[in-house]
Amino acid sequence: MNIYVGNLSFQADEQAVGDLFAQYGEVLSVRMITDRETGRPRGFGFVEMASSEEGQAAIDALNGQEHLGRQLNINEAQPRQERPRRSFSNNRY
């Protein structure tokens, strides 16, 4: 199960988030999202857990809980929707 973890503290790292979720089952991966230009954390990430049951247990237990001073927003990740690429060739200035 892939889980969205929002409102993360900028001090949170993959190890800390993985440890938090490991209380509820096997964590397969943790991916923290960073800004492409600065490399700084954007305050959200994704945790992949071994089973839906473990993932749901983590969501139920951790959503709304405080971690490193921030109230977490946790839910099942939705598939990324493809957005059309912007074309600048038709823009008039």
C-alpha cells in the first residue's frame, strides 16, 4: 500500500518517517519529496507498506497525530494524474 504523508516537519528525514510507520508493519520504502531547484524538503512524502492491512492501521493511528511539532495529514496515495504539458509556442505577448 502506498501512503501519502503530508504536513511533515522540514526536519523529518526518511529514517524518522520509516521508524514512525514501522510500528504498524513492514515498511518497504520511504520517499521524501524535495524541491527540484533547491533540494530542500517540500513537507510531504510517501511510504510504501507491505500490506493494505498494515497501511490502513498506520493511517488510522497516525492521521492527525503530531510528529516533530506538526500535525500529520495521512491517507492512501492516489495514482498520479497526468497533466498536459504546457506549450509556450501559442502564447502571444
